[in-house]
Amino acid sequence: MIEISVASFIRPRENVFDMQVHTINNSPNDSNVYLINSCVIVDVGMNATSTIKQIKQYTDPNNVELIVLTHNHYDHIGAVVEVASACNAKIAMHADDAKVLNNDYATAAAMFGKKTPSFIPDVIYEDNRKEIVRAGTDTFEVIHTPGHTKGCICLYDKVSKVLFSGDTVFPSGSFGRYDLSGGDGKQLIESLKLLANLDVNIMYPGHGVVTDFDTNGQIQMSLQMAMATVRC
């Protein structure tokens, strides 16, 4: 969903060490879609035709093994059934968001005048075990960051210091909204504190442009903005 934001002044970067990341964006209201090392997709957006077409520009869809959904909002999952079918890929998301996939208000599908796509995740992330995502030679920790939704997650690679932040944190002091179903301002602040303790060189957000400019400082700014403005 649209974030609480201030102006962005950032520059994209596509390669980190041997990691290859391609950014797909279909419209201003759509989420970013990220293709990592041709084998893992982070979020799928709403426009299946466009997303699949762009995936094909970078790789054979059959190379994609896993689709990771950072949360259950429609602008991030709307195309998941078609994209998963085109790629023959498994779908992964956090348990807390998987529980409410039958609720068009919890997934914000109703805001778009749509129905939540009907699917059952193949992989469910839980808090009681260490969860990881392997994308070729790169390994990401799955970090539960509730606040925007109950089951928001981020992916973090401590070697390359790359963060896929979903709608929890954005560049330039921005952060995810918490006024929709499943949102919680207090949890969001705690999640931002967690992310502020990471060492991040590059952030791939759920909306907007990728940043590699003082990324730690930008996350700290988001935390400070949230602490100053969020009503818990």
C-alpha cells in the first residue's frame, strides 16, 4: 500500500557482488517486483501480464523456484496465481498474513475493488524457527516486521548487506501506513527499531526507487519520523 512518505532523492543499483536483482514496476499504484538471481521473486504486483512479460525479458520463467510475498496486500499479491503458474514456482508468506487471505478487507483487495486471489501458500514462515530464503548462492534471513500488516516480512542478506523491505520501511524517512486492517503503530515502531540495528548498504523497498545512499541513515530517519508521528 501507499506509504507515509517524504521526497526521495535516491539512485538505483542493480548488482551487489555476484547478486543480480532486476526491478519490475507496472504502475505507480503497483508494488515493486524483484527478480533475484533469476530464481526468486519478491512480490508480484497486480498486473500479471506485464509482470510475466518482464520476467521473460530477464530469464526463462521456469528458472524461478520461489515467490516470496512480503505481506498480503492486494497491490503485492494480486498477480500471484498467474505468475506462480507461469513460473511453476512455490509461494511463500508469513503465517499471520496467510490466515486472513479469505478477507478482502484484511488484504486491502476491497480498496482496489477486487477480490483476493484464491491460493494456499506452499511455504509458511513462522516465528518459532529460523527462516531463510536461498537465491542461488545468496542467503536471506526472513525477518518478521509486523506493523503495516500482522505478517509483514523483510529479507536481509548480511553478507551483501541487502534489505528487501516490503512496506515496512522506505527511503528518505518514510515508513508503511498502519491504519489498515492488521496495522499497528506500536508494532511498526518496534519493527523499525529492529531494522535500524541492521547494517544495510542497499534497500529494495516495496514502492519507490532502490537506494544505496546512506541507507542506514535513511532507516534511522524513518524510525525517528515514526516515533515522532505515530499514535500508538
